[in-house]
Amino acid sequence: MVRNRNAAQIARGLVVASALILSACASEREFRAVPFDAPRIVSEESTDDRRIERILRAEGGDTIALTRWPAQGEARGIVLAVHGFGDYGPSTYAGAAEEWRAKGLDVYAYDQRGFGRNPSRGVWPGAGRLIEDLEQVFAVIHADNPGTPITVIGHSMGGAVVAAALGEGRIVPDRAILLAPALWGGPHLGVGYRALAGVATALFPDRRWSGKGVVRIQATDNIDALRALGRDPLYHGKPSSREFSGLVALMDRAVGAAPLIKTPTLVLYGAKDEVVPEAPLRETTALFAGVKEFRRIETGWHLLLRDLEGRRVRDAVAAYALDEHTGR
């Protein structure tokens, strides 16, 4: 009986060890797009709703869609906004951008590679590429607007991209705002999640998972916004195994860079968020080296800008970007 028990323990240990090895190698199996080096604007079009649509093309040929909402009157500041997983720039920020531009903010939001209006939609570019892409887009906007204060905003996965880029010194904005950022990697993400991601990526790298019948998550109390996302052909909320592993790698990198973040940063978190856990986010925010504030929005969900009470969040973002915040 002892021998059988030992054999069972050894077998379980081998299974766990194999899963961990697969998990550790998962980031190496990420699809990595070509670098988005030396991007330039290759097309620009003004729309009827006062937006400016641009296409950035890099030396390697890949493109990124970039939308601008020009400030009303003279720009008092610039916002560069980064969306979350499955979403894209105007989907996340269009409504908020109209309010921000009325306050004197020049707002830019781009579609990260692998998402939205880009030809690469549905193809994971790699966590590192997402971080590098922000560096390149930031450089373009900074060069076009010398002397104007820039605030970089990231929502959910986009928050992890922004945090990693800040900590690694790839971007140096005047301020940063993280909205429900995906900062629960590193020591906060258990072995089980990592093993599952590694095994799934090894066996079914491109299979997409809906979570239907397994987990039920409500992202916002704005049902109309949820229905709009469900009808939007550019939105995809079913991550592949490869993307799961990529998200783990991205969160690990963001949490690892947290102690090096010196940029003044506001973190906004919804008390009703069912996507990102609060405790790891608070612990990671506390690691930031610069001035930081963690603000809990009691009425907030994960899609903070689009919640029914999202005006409070949108106003807080504008005040911080314009350096009008009170710290309360």
C-alpha cells in the first residue's frame, strides 16, 4: 500500500512538473510579430464626427490604426490611450474622448496589433511586441507635440502594457492613469493558472475559449454597452490558449517592472470588478517608486469608463491629466 501511495505521489509530481515546464516555456511559444520600427503616417482622414483617422506603417510593413479627437480650442494636454484585451481604441475611448476634448485634451487612441481595425486582428503579436508598440506610438505623438504634457492611459490589459513600458523606461510621460489594470502576475498568479496556460498552449495553441458554462463574469452594469460589444464585429472576447499564455507573460513583465515606475500614476479600480482582483492590484501599486494613488470607485465595474456611473471616472481622468486633481 505504501509502495502504491509512493507511486501515485511520484506520478502526480511528474504531471505537475511537466505542466510547470510547459508553463515556463509558454512565453517562448508566443507568436511574435515583426518589430514595429520607425512607424510613419501613411494615411489621414477627417470624419464627420470631428475625428481624425490615421494609419501608421512600420518599416516591416505592419500597420496600426490610430484615432485622434482634437481638443476644442488650444490643447491643454494630450492623452494617449491603450485599450484592453479583445477591444480596440474607439470602442473603449470614443465616448470619453468627446468629453475630454471639450475640456481641452487632445486625445489619441490606437488599436494594438492583433486587435480592432488592424489587418493583424486575431493574431497574438507577443507580449513584448505590445510593449514595444506603445513605445513607438508614444514617440510619434511626442515628436508631433513638443512641450505639451502627455498622460498615458491603459485599461485592463492595456494597463499592463503601460505599466511595463513605464517601468522599463520605454516611455516617459508626464503622468499615467491605469484603469482596472491587469497587474496580478508574478507572485500573485498561482501555479495552477500557469500550468493550465502552458498545457493548453502546447496542445491547443490557437483554440479559443469562451468560458461558457464554466465562469460567468459581468464586466459592467451598462447592459447597452455589453450588447454593443456583442454586436461589434471588431470585438473578440474569446482568448486563445496562446493569448492566455501571452497575457500571463505580459502581467509578469508588468509586475516585475512595477518597482521602477517613477511617473506619477493614478490607479482607478471598481469595487464591483469581477475580472481583476483588488488585493494583488493594491500590492503591485504600492511597489511603484514614484507618486501614486489607488482610488477605489464604489460604483465601478471593470469597464469603468462605460459604466452607468462612468462619468465620475471620466471626470477623474480628465482632472488628473490636466493636473487639476485634489488627491481625494
